[in-house]
Amino acid sequence: MDAGVRSHQGEVFVHPLSNPGAPGIFPEMLEVAEEANRAGDFNLAVEIYSSQLQDLHQPDRGLCLRKADSLARAGRISEALDSYCTAANQGKLRTEELSLLVEVIARTLREKELGITGHGDGVQNNNSESEEDEALDMFSCRICKCLLHEPTTVECGHTFCKRCLEDDSFRDCVQCKQKLSKKDQLPNGRRVNVVLSGLLDKLFATESNARRLWIEGDVLWKEQSLSDALEKYSAALDLVPSSGGLLYQRAELHMEMRSYSQAVQDASSLCRIKPLWTKAHYLRATALSKAGHNDEALQEYFLCVALKPDWTKVKLEAQKVLSEAFSSVFENEDMPTPLHPLQGGLTTRLIKPPALLRTLRPLTQKPDSSSQDSEFSVTKSGPDADDSSSRPSALSPGKSDPAAGEGSTKSLADVLAALPAPPGGLKRKHSSDGSSTTFNPPSKLLRPDETSSIQTAAVSGGRTVSSELLDVGDLECSLCMRLFYEPVATPCGHTFCLKCLERCLDHNPNCPLCKENLSEYLATRGYSKTLLMEEVLLRYLGDELAERKKIHEEEMKELSNLNLEVPIFVCTMAFPTIPCPLHVFEPRYRLMIRRSMETGTKQFGMCIADELKGFADYGCMLQVRDVKFFPDGRSVVDTIGVSRFKVLSHGQRDGYNTAKIEYLEDKKVDGDELVELLKLHDSVYEQANSWFTSLKDNMKSQILSHFGHLPSKDLEPQGSPSGPAWCWWLLAVLPLENRAQLTILAMASLKDRLIAIRRVLIFVTRKRPR
């Protein structure tokens, strides 16, 4: 059975009987009726309840409600209302007793008039904020859903209104869920993004001005200056009359000021702009209810439940208003003497609630052979009532006239109008001024496909950027005077190319423009790209950005060519396979290390200084294994030697040295020369091992902590282009001057290098004190 006709526990709700032991009520038949309900045979249940009621001298309230629920489940709404009216005549209907009627009406409206099938389409969680706000584009804040006002970029690179970020409820970025930094959460932690703010004011001058007035109105409202706040909202709406969010805000302000008629007007305008926005219809329903128009409010509540079936709060409101509508049909005075059901029929003794009928939307359904009809429609009162039949229904444009003949459907109003007039005593309540309540039809609802097209047009039409307004000069870095590439925003609100900013911070931890200290920003290295700026560049300056990217890639390609131009760190001796930790603090070397990482080579050359040439003609390439940054920009770089090189020419780039190089490899030998080389290799290794073993313990531990153990002897001494690793380990730990080490490093013969190392070992062994 359809879940829409079940209670929250999933079972069919059974109304208790007023007098279970009354003559004519057979419990066995009632059990059969409830079983029929559970099986989905609602018409059978109706027949059983009807037969039970016919045998009673006085209608049983609980039995009438059971029959009414079964009729509603069967889709026989007209007859169901008769039964609910009968029950209401016996005692006021409680809100919980109308739950099923509200669900059935809303579900029918949802499926037949709104064209929404399935319970989950467009359904939000109970009492949650609606996600049906204005469609968002790149210039909308993801928190308030409006045009960005005082755009502020947080550490993760997303941009929001400054005012939205100052809300204490936001601790994480609503887009990437990254935790906001402590600075981002402070009231003055992040400044307005200067470039984006100017860009928005230029591209959307009218909307930006309206947004400013809107926020000023919010502040005044918070200060309880309601009249001034209303003035600001009205001025903003003069600029952007189709702003749904602004209309909603002004309507709520009217509600607080108890100007309910104005609130209804704003809510009605909002419903016309956003016909499927549940939040708008709920606002209109509340305003109508406050204004005393419960019939129209009930229509909106039904529509809210139809659009959002799980919204429990609204369902209860609808049940409450519907209960009051049933109660208003009957007066406590001058009640007629009940007649026997066979003497004129029950319906002749009940006043039919025309105002209640007017609240029910037209839901077309094929006539059922077992019932008179299952449709209810909207009718009108007042001066326009005469021509209502010539116009299509507000919800059902183009549907056939109920009186059109065979195959057409009849409304509940038509059915009840044909019944005999009731005897005196019962009358419809009137408003306090003596006139009957008038009915204003709701805003015309659009079909979902029509709605989507209007919303798309509104978004694209309202936020279209003119190519004439957007100038490349608006998006240029003030440091390189070129189009932004990988733009980043500082905490002080200024935007630069990522590489430009990093180079400036290498020299000085202050903003290049406002000179604000950025030490904390430098320490966290929060260089996340401003995503909105990147999106603007990509969408509106795509060709210019492609050209800018091409230039950057060419620069990176040039930097990554380690044969054409190798960055040179002028510092100390480095050897192949030997670790070489570096403390980097000079701005030029910060840039050099960063570029070696960005290009992906992770390599640079190490040479010792030379008074004449700047650096020596031979050196060793280092591979970066890890980099650790300090808050002040310094870093410790963990490197290891990989290969030797000879400098062919010296050069410079952006402050650091460069060189064109060729790599060195040992000349290989064979035959008798190889036999002699192997003997020499083994001999020198044993000599080196003996020297290291003979060292004092404290000296030995220092060597081990810095360089590790002596590498094992290589089985193939010529296997590596730079020779055995133990030779370089020994050369690094022997007490030799840099120039002597450089001479051995430059040797392209393993035999010559082994002979040189043997001489050094003999020298240091003789020199060691006994």
C-alpha cells in the first residue's frame, strides 16, 4: 500500500469509535474493513463503514472518520469531505485526525498538478534550510547565496562575503570542508580582496549597489530600526526588483512590523518569480494566516506539503488550519434536531463548507463507477466569480470544463451545490465586519520545464559579463605587470601571481603593496590559488590566459634543461652518493631551490667558490630528497650527490649562478689493466678500512653520525660512472682541503683516484700522533 496513506509508524491509523458497544456496530465487520484497508481495497472498506452507519440512529464520530479516511485513500475526496463534515458536526476535528487527508491532497497535487513523481524528487530534510535559493553562478557567495559583497578570500582559496565569514557558526569552508584558520575566523583576520571587489563593482554596478543597501538594511533591522531597514530594502528592490532573496527579506520584515498585507504582496511576488520554491510558499501561507485569510493560507500549506512531503512542521500547520476550517462550518447555537438518515439523507442536514472547497486545488481524475467523483477544484467569490468558468484553472490550464458532458469530471463544489438546501439553524460564519470572506486566487504555478527555463534565463541574463566591461588591465599582477598566473590573495587582501609573491617574500616578509607584515602567512605557506579569480580568467580571458600559460611553460622548460643551464649552489664540496644537508637562507637560493622543485628536476649543481670565476670548474649534481621550511622563510634541504660535471661556461639568472655543463664518467679499462686495477682497488680498500678502524671512538662516532658506515667493497669497481661509493665516502671524511678534494673529484680515471687516496691515507697515518 502507498506509504502516503500510512502513519509515521507505517501502520494504517484507526480512529477510535465513540461508542464501540452501540447497537448496530459489529466488531467483526470493522475488522474486515481494516483488513481491506491494509490490503488496499479501500472501496470495500467504505462499503462496510457505510453499512454500519446506516444501522445507527445517531452517526458515530469515530466510524465517520474511518469512512472518511478510506474514501480519501480511494481518491473519492468529495465523499470524504462529507464524512469529515459529519464527524465535525459530532465534535471538533483534532489536527492529528486530518493527517491522512492532508497527505492525500498534497500527494495528488504533487503528482497530477506539479508533475513530480516519486517521493524523493526535490524533497529536503525536515526543517532544513531550502537549497532552492537563487541559482548560483561563480560570482555568488556559497553561504548567503547572493552576489559577493566585500569578497574575502580565505586560506583554502575560496571566496565569500566578509560579513558571512564573521558569522561564528562557520568554522569550516562550506565548499571544500577545510577547517578555516584562526586568522580567517577573526573579525578582522582577512581583508576584502581588493581586485575582486573592484571587479564586481565594475561588472555588476547596479546589483552591487543593491547588495550594499540590502546589507545596510540587515544591520538596521538587527538594531531594531525597522522603518529605516524597510527603506533600505525598498531602495534595493527598486534596483533589482526580481531578487527573490531580497523580496523574502522584506516580506519577513513586514511580518515583524505586523504589516501583513504588505507581507502577502511581497510573498505573492516571490511565488510568481519562484513558483516551485517551497520556502516562498510557506512565507506566503504564514502571511495569509496572520492576515486572517485562512482559506488562501490553506492552499499554500497544501502546496508546501506537495513540494516538500517530509516537512513535518508545515503538515501540522495545514492540519491545524484545515481543522479550524471544518470547525467554522458549524455554530453551537440553533443546531437542528437530528433526522433519521432515511428521512431526507445526511447531506441535507449538513451545511457544505464552500470556503473550504475553494481552498482545494483542481485535481482531475477519471470518474469512478463506484463514486460520484474524485476531483476537487478552485472556485472564486467576489466580482470575478461570474467569468471563472471561462478561464482555465490556475493549476490546470487547458483542462476541460466540468460541465462539458460525457467524459468530463465534476468538481466537489458542483456536486454539493446540487444538494437540497439545509434546514434553518446552520449558517456560515462571516468576518467581523459582516461581509463574507473573499478569496484571492494564488499565483499561477508553472510546470517544472517552464520554471527551469525561466530560472536559467534569469541567471544567465542577470550575471552576464560584457566583454566591453572586462579589461585585461583589471587582472594584471602589480609585480610582473602581466596577466595573473596562479593568482593568490594575501591576508591583507592584495592579489599577485604566486611566483611573483614568493620571490618578494624571499627578500622581505611584508606585502609588496601595503607593507603589512606577512610573517605568519609565510610561516604557514598558505599560498592557495584564488579559485574565483582563476575561473574568471579561464572563462572570460581564455585566450590571454592560454598565452600567459604558454610563456610560463616555456620558462619552466628552459629551467628544467639541466644541460643548457644548470642552477649552481656555491657553497661546499659535494660527492656522488654522499648526503649533503643544506641550510638555505639567502633569497637567491630560496628561489633556486623552489624552481628546482617546480620544474620537477629536483636537481642543482654544487661547486666551491673561486675568486676569479665565481665558482670552480668542477662540481657535483645534488638530488633534493626533502625540504623543510621555517616560519621566516629559511629551509633545510636534504640532498644527496648523484653525478659529477665539468663547467663549460659560467652564467647567472635572477641573482643565482648558472652553468652550461658536461657530465664526467670514469674511463673503463680491460685486460691486464683491469687486473691491475682490481688489485689496487682491493689494496686501497683494506688500507682505508684499517685507517677507519684505528680511529679513536669519539672521532669514529662523529663520522658515523654524519656519513654512516664505510660502504662495502664493490665487486665491480667500474660498474658506476663515478666509481665505487666507498671512495667518495672516504674522500668526504678525510681531513683534506677543498682544493685537494676538487682535484680528486675532477679525475676521470679510477686508477688515478685510487692512487691519490692511497697517498692521502699514508700521509694521515704517518702524521697521526702515537
